[in-house]
Amino acid sequence: MRTNFSSRLRWASSVAAIAAAVTAASMLSAVSASASTTAGRSIGPGTRFFVPLPPNGAPQQVAALLKAHDLKDAALITKMETTPSSVWFTSGTPAQVKQKVQLTMAEAAVERAVPVLVAYDIPGRDCAQFSAGGALNLADYEAWISGFASGIGNRKAVVILEPDALGLLPSNCGLPASTFPFTDADRLAELQYAVNALEADPGTSVYLDATHSGWLAVPDIAKRLLAAGVQQAQGFFLNVSNYQQDPNLTDYGTWISDCIAMVTNPSNFAYGHPEFCASQYFPATASDFSTWGLTTQWYADNMGSSVATTHFVIDTSRNGDGPNNMSAYAAAPYNQPASVIGTLVSGSWCNPPASGLGLRPTANTGVPLLDAYLWVKTPGESDGQCDAAGGVRAWDYTAYTQPGWPTDAASQAQFDPLWGIVDPIAGAWFPQEALQLAQDANPSLG
């Protein structure tokens, strides 16, 4: 939840208290360096990304650290919160979202910066899981998006359009129509409408969901992107709220763009057939990055006259240390069985420990099709309760427990043994995770 301008003043006071630890140069990390750019890019050289107000919980954590005389960690959280990040819009009437977007645009104008706005109100959002919610139907969503677009006006903005919307199509949710009455056809129509409404302003750069390098295969996501209208958008985004590493994501994004070029070129053998495209799963082996050159070579051999033009951005807000393979919990003192480790790996997207901030936002990527590294997921905000009841945790409490941990099945189902607490709800501030992200940042925040 965003705070008001008086909160901005209180936050500024907290920053001033540790000004000796956080230099003016770090406060201005929003300014991105120049980068060579392809014609038509909306995120150009010298782009300065917007620094929004800190989430509720961040100033309070800084104040608590200062009270404990922990200046080093207070400085780290402050540096994290004075780095550009996105602003999420997740609910409200069309009039309300318009007003909220307008406020963000006005704040960004004061900073002379480009805001990164996340539209997250698609019907059937998150398969009714931790981040469930969204508009009720297609008509309501179209009205909401129209309000969102109207709020941007004629100013420059980056829009991250509906994280997980293509990775989790309604048909992927496996839920009965009686309780989950959403269809893939509606989902694609919603996204097509949103792309057209938002891209009507030439200052708005719209990016669609393309999951990440450890999820959908290139042919599958390329097909979904084309159906959702990616050719009318600026491109697609990768790794939102996830932890995949930048080299893997760069290859994956490049292959998606290559595949789109091939299947839309009438002279290419793959025209109209994204299933012909190579991926991270073949000829490469997904788990062995040293083999990924095989897929890169496949595209070099098969592009023909096709030219990749679809751009992408990468969320680096939490991928500094890469994904957690959970192997530490198989060893002493935890001694968790293979079945538990398997469940933990499947749920490793949800508040995993041993994670750090990644590259700071910049348009200077050095990769022609990669428009920017961005912090899309707000660092320090919880992914959800990440418990056994939600299917992302498992634990053998007979092999390892601690005093104060729950002993009954009902309480254990709501508990996160990786953190030793009940995690905050999705979107709430998670101080333990926030501090670890800042401490383990790669590159360092120090």
C-alpha cells in the first residue's frame, strides 16, 4: 500500500538519520546510463526510472534498526528503498485506478523520471491462489484498463501487463468451472484489449508476461504471446517475482524473439508453427547451462531472412543469488527426505531464503533486444504465506524441529519451516526477507 506525501517527509527524515552511511550517489541510482537502442524503443538512453514511496513496513524497519544502533543494516534497507522499483495497481473501480495512476504519474513528473506501472487485475488472477482477486469479468476488466490508460495520459510510462496472465492461463489452473468460470478465450481478449488501449499512447511501453527460463518452453510461450497481441506491444517481460539468473533469462528472451520472428515470416519453414522452435529443453538441457549454446546455434542456423524485433525486460529485484535448489535442507541438521525436498523445490518461487537483490534498474543492458533490467516485484514484500496448506511447503517435523514450532497438524499446515514463522500475507512487508535481500545483494548495496 502506498503512503501519502506526509509519509514521504517522515521517510526522508529516516533517510537523513543515516545519511553518513548512504551517499548522495546511491540515492541517485535511479539514473540509468546510456545504451545503444533499436529504433522504436520507448525505453531509451538516459532513462531515469521512478523511485516510489517505500511500502508500509520499510520506514518502520529502518526506524527499528536505528533504535537498535544497527546503522549498517538501516543503510542497506534505505539504499534498497531509494532504488527505482515498480508501482502495483491491483484493484479498485475504473475511476479509482485512474486517480491512483494519475497520482503516480504526477509524482514521477516531480522526479523527472519514468514510472514502471504494474497492471494486476485480470479476472481469475493467480489461479485463485495466494494473490487471488482481480476484476469479475471481461467487461469489468476492460473498464478498469481504460481507467488505467486514462490515468497515464500522454506521459511516458512502462507498463508490466498482468504478471502470470499467460503463464497461468485459466486452463492451466485445473479448477472446476463451477467455482472458476474463466476461459482462455476471455483471457486473451482481455490482454488484447489492454495492449491496444495502453499502446494508443506512444509514450507507453507495454510488456506482456513471458514467464521465465525455468518455466514454459519457448514454443509454448511464443504461441501465447502472439495470441495475446505481443506484436502490437513493445514486447514481453521475464522473471517477475522469480529468481532465475540473468544469462539464462537473456538467452531465453532472445530465443522467444527469434521464434516469434520465424513463425511470422512467410518465407521461414516454421511460419505459423511455433512448435517447430527450439527451446531451453531441446536441443539444450534446461538444467545444464553449458548446453544452451546448442539452442542458440539452432536459431542461428534456422532464422533465414527472419529478423527478431520483439523486445523484452527482465525483473532483477530478487535474482542476485539465483534460484534456491533447497539442497541445504537435505543435509544436517534438517535431514529432510527427498519427497520434502521435491515439494520445496516446486515451491521455491515463494519467499525462498538465501536470496539477494539483483542488478539495479537500468536501460544500459548491452543487449539490443533487452530494453531494461527492472525491479518489478517490490523487494521485501511477501509472496504469500508459503505454507503446506498452499502446497508450496512440506516438512518432516520428526526429523527437525525447534522449540516454539507448532506441534499439531493444523498449525503446521500454516507454518513456514524455512523461515521458522508464519509468513505475512501476499503484498505485506516481510522484514526478515527484506533484510536478507539487502544483505545478500549481488552486486552489493554496500
